[in-house]
Amino acid sequence: HGIFGGLYLPHLREAVYKNLIEAESYNLKPEVGLSDFDLDGKDELILSDRNFFGVLRPATGSFIEFDDRKRLTNLLNYIARRPEKYHARIPAAADQGGIKSIHEIVRSKEADLGRYLVYDRYDRGFGLDWRLAGMPRVEEYYTGAIGGEIITYAGHEILDAREIAVRFRPASESGLEKTVRFVDQERRWLEITYQAKDFSGSVGRLGVEFPMGLFHPRLRIDEAADLREHQSLEDLERFVINGDNMRPIEISASEKFALRSYPIETISSSEAGFERNFQGFSLLLVF
């Protein structure tokens, strides 16, 4: 990313996505199918209608891209928390004075940046499902040590071609069947439904993860909980994500759930020194 932040600067990624999504609006067509979207040698599922564009990993039934065409926004515009070579210098970062080139200056814009050096243990996914042994604490979710395993699916089938929907088959007799559907009615919805014969008998809890890359000021849950801070909320059936100059996003479920949330933050090097960047937030609904 060079010395000026590059990929770590969310507004640069936002501008690219906005223009790509706007360009695609000139040739829209409903679509459900397979394509190697990210050119990794494996096919992804593509779901597209006049409202949304989604790319899903077939193995986990989770989105790696989810574009809201009305907002001209990729709601998943976050990046992974990955190690960088210069991270090893952060605990001792200090400007020792003297004349240095821009490549040699080691400065920090904030004290104790080292405590934010947390790296992702798995690839994120919007709608990523977890088989959890118990109720994780938000600190465990933040570090990736939530005491569970990612649920995978045995295969998938595209439903009636007249609707934008796909069903994921359970990997075992007691596993989950999952259906993902775009609903185009008076309000626009992404609907995810689950069925299982004996899921609760073989596991303590189901967790469903929803990371999002949004950058409006004052991002919050139900006008109260700051999404730039760790949050632990209990006994919910719905909540609304708000931000300044942002159309709200509602998440609701047919069963009550607990919510764990943390900000996705990276430490990068820029011409002004090491800096912490807000890259979105990650939500975990626990049933």
C-alpha cells in the first residue's frame, strides 16, 4: 500500500465500489448462478437483482460481497486484520530526531497502538454460521477465540429461477439446512432461514456472523450502542443500525438472540506515522 495508506483507507475503496456499482446499473439483469468471481479457481454463487448483488462461498453459504445498488455501496467494504512487516516496530515506535527519509521515520499517531494488533484467524463472511459450545464473551469474539467451529454445507441447489434464492444442504443428519433469498417487496430484504432435525441436541448454540464495512459518523445500534466500541447486548429480537446521513438497516429474527459486536480496526503505516483505521464492525447473533 506504499507510504500513504492506500488500501487501508476506506474512502478510496468506497469510491471504487460506488463507480463500479453505478456502472453495472446500466446493464442489470436478474441472475442466480455459478462463476469464478474472484478468479481463485473455485466457483462462487452469484445472486443479483435490481436491489442487490451478492457473491457467496458455496461451502459456508456466506457472502464475500453484498452490494446495495440503491446506496451504491458494498456493505462488506472491510478488509482483514493481517500482519504487516512494520508491525514488529510498533511497540518501540518513537521519533529519535535527526534527518530521516520518509521511509525511515517511525512515528505513532496514538499511544499504545500495539494493543490493537489483533489478527483474523479465519476469512470473514456475511452470514457465516458457527456451531458454538457456549455463549462467547465479546473479547473472545474480538480475538477469534469464540470456542466453536464454522459450519459448512454439503452442497446447494438454486430454487425456482423466478426468485433470487439458493438452498444449502446440511452436511449431516443433525446439521442445518440454510436458504438465502432476496425479497423485493415494499421493503427490500435479505432473508436467511434455517431448518434442522436435531441441531440443538448436538450443539450448545448457533452463531451467525454479520461483518459490515460502513463508515458514516455516529454508527450505532438502536440510537444507543456505539459500533466503534465493543458491545454485548442480550435478549433481542431486532435492532436497527443507524448513522448520520444514512438510511437505517434493520436486522430481525424469529427467535431471541444475544448480540456481540466489535469494531474492525487495522494498524497501517502512512507518511505521518502509524495509525489506527476503522474498517467497519462485526456482529455476532447468538441463538
